[in-house]
Amino acid sequence: MKLKSYQELIVWQKAMDLVVNVYQITKGFPREETYGLTNQLRRAAVSIPSNIAEGQGRNTAKEFQRFLAVAYGSLQETETQLMLSRRLGYIDEAQETVILAHCAEVARLINGLANSLGPLTTDH
């Protein structure tokens, strides 16, 4: 079945939910982090569904895989910044556990979608 839109992708939907969660938790970050960790974390999270959407709109599976790889990298950046937020005391352990579990779900979905597109070939 051919998708009509990236919006039909479960991975995109879950990634959008993750962005909403990131925005919700970063509302409680200290004011001095507005242009620091808050902004960086939000930008990394937004990059995940954005790259999934852009990749789905490309002409080839290879290009889509490349954008999924970028989305996965942004996901890892988001996870790292969330762990840092916990170490700095901006979120508690329960919040970290829940949001990192959401990240893990998105990671599985990204990897599954990338694998379904066929073997990744490299240009060397």
C-alpha cells in the first residue's frame, strides 16, 4: 500500500508526540536556559519528525533512508540532552524514564522503517 502522506506514518505520529512532550517538560526549565538547553532540546526534537516528513517526500528509498538516519541522529541528540536535563535537576527520574521510553519506541520505528526500505548502500 502506497502512502499518500508522511502523516500516515506511525513513526512520524509518535515523533510528533515526542516533540509535544519535550515542549511540555521544557516549560519548567529555568529561565536562564531559554536560549541554551531549552532551545537546543526543542530544536533537536523538532528535527526528528521534520526529517521523517522530508525523507518520505523524496523520490527514492535511498534518499528516504538518508533522512531517516538524520532523524535517528537527532533522536540520539534529544536523548542525550534529556539525560543532561536530569543530571542538572531540570527533570526528575520519573519524567526521564517516561520520555526516554518514548524515545526508544521512536528509535525502533525509525529502524524498522529504514530496514523495510531495503539494504542501505553507501557511495564510496
